[in-house]
Amino acid sequence: MTDTLDKAVWKTLGSVTFPGLSRDIVSFGFVDRVTVEGAEASVHLVISTHKTKEAQELREEVRRVVEAIPGIDRARVELQLTMPTSAAQQATARNPSLIPHVQHVVAVASGKGGVGKSTVAANLAISLAQLGYRVGLLDADIYGPSVPTMFGISDRPRVDAQQRVQPFEKFGIKLMSLGFVVDADTPVIWRGPMVMKALEQLLGDVEWGELDYLICDFPPGTGDAQLTMSQRVPMAGAVIVSTPQDVALLDARKGLAMFRKVNVPVLGIVENMSTFVCPHCGEETAIFKQGGGERTATELRTAFLGRIPLDAEIVLGGDSGEPIVVAKPDGSHAAAFRQVAESVVQAVAAQEAQRQPLTIV
């Protein structure tokens, strides 16, 4: 009987979501353990978040739904809550933070070009904002900035009286890119020190303000930009974008290994251009194979964050300055990006929980 009730509690918790998110607390890993003794159930929740009010609401919701299970008379819910460490708190006196009011810096990277890294970065940033977070997007792709095109911005950024650059704001996020200050037809031919200086200015001279997440869209490969950022900014983790075919996954492995070597946690892999669904007949075709991203994530012991389909609407949205999660927020593509965003939130929280002791609330 106890085993049956234990399964019933887990099944019920699988229908509970954290306020503002769409995935359940079991798949998110918020449920640490469940024990049932007689007619009393104990649920232990472990959550890393700034949203203390929502966490307390979740505890009460868990207690309510568990006590509604036939055979359970009383539910005790323990909540272990820890405040995530910000980039500023991780910085040292020797290496002060360039962005003291940014909580989490997340890199979006790829081992090779052409896998849709910037598309993922843009839609991820907006999806996080739609979930209620304060978000910025830094186009750190020095050699091929794409944020101006993807967000339809051709103006120059404004500089205030304190010589602080004001980021653009669109679709609920703050934006900065070298493409805002360099002509689109001007090639950027820079060596390492110039790349380092440019990135430091895009970080330290921009008035980012209070942000929960700063998403950094890196250039492809494992070059100066990635190394500079890992040395100058405490990073919450990196998201590796790849397509399913073997050659792209081979390069993705190299990118993943690079971040691990410089002590940046890899949050997981996103498989972009996963399958193509014909808009006329509905037939699904794996043009670049399928499942390679998930297999690679398993082999390299990292999370698989989700699949994004290959669809002309995603491309058109980026080219028109209106990313797909804005153009069609209720569509299947937006849902796919939202799942990736929720997975990133949970992966960052898991990394934070490993770095510090939990506080019982």
C-alpha cells in the first residue's frame, strides 16, 4: 500500500508547475525525495531561485495536491531554497566584475558556423523574458554580428552624460552588438588584443542595469572571444548549439571541451534544425539526421536541452527583424524555444546549488 501511495504522490507532483513555468517540478528536478509512512507523506523540494514568494506558493500548492490524494491524510513539505550567486558575487577584487548587476551570464556557442546559433540565442533570450526574467542579449560575434538584422535595428546606440552606452530595448530585452557601431559592409579584421578590448567595452561601458540573465551570442569555434569572456566574466554556463549531422556534432564536442577546460560549466546541447515538417502534407523529414544531439549529450554527460525544428518561418522571422517567438508566440516553434529556456533556467539553478550550501526556509 505504501509503495502504491508513493507512486501516486510522484504522479501527482508531475502535474505541478513552478509559477511562471510550463514544465512540471519533477522533470525540472525540484523534487528531491518523497517518503510515505502510513497516511502521512513527506515531500522534500530543493530549489535555487530569487523568487521566494513563488517558491512559498509552490510549497503550499504541493501540500494541497498531495493531501487530496486518497489515502493521504497529511502532507509535510520541506522547502530548501538558496539564492543564486550573481556574476558580481563570483568576481574577485583582483578581477572585478564588468557587469556588477547581472546575475547570470550564459554563453550560446557552436563548434562551427551555419548551425543557427544566433537564431537560438535571440529566441532563447526573448523566451526567458516571456517567462518573466530580466534579460539582455550581447552579440559577442565580433566577426559576424547578426543582432541588428534579427531585431530590425539600424540606429546607433545613445551615449549618456556619464559616457555610458545605452542598450537598445526591444521585445522585452536589452540589446548590444558591435554591429550597431560598425558599418554592415565593413569587415572586422582584428587580432586577439583588439577582440578582448572590444568585448570588455561591450560589457563594461554599456548600461545593462539589473538583469537576471545576459545571453552572449559567441562567434563559431573556440577562439579569442570565448577565451576572453571566460577570463573576464564569471559565467553561469554555456549552451552548445549543433545540428544533428556527424560533422557538426564533432565540432560541437570541441566547443564543449573548450568550455570545460576553462572551467565554464556546460549547461547542455540544443539540437537545431532537427526535422523538417512539410507545410503542405505534414510529412516529417530528418534532413540532417535526427537524435545526434541527444546521443552526444548522453555520451559527454551533459544535459540535452531540446530540439528546434527546421522551418522557413524561423528563418523569415530572423531576417525580418521579428524572431519566431514574437511573430508566433503560440506556435509550436515558440513552444520548442520555451522548453529550451526553461531547461536553461533549471540547468543554471542546478549549477548554483552545487556551489553553495542550501538554506532551509
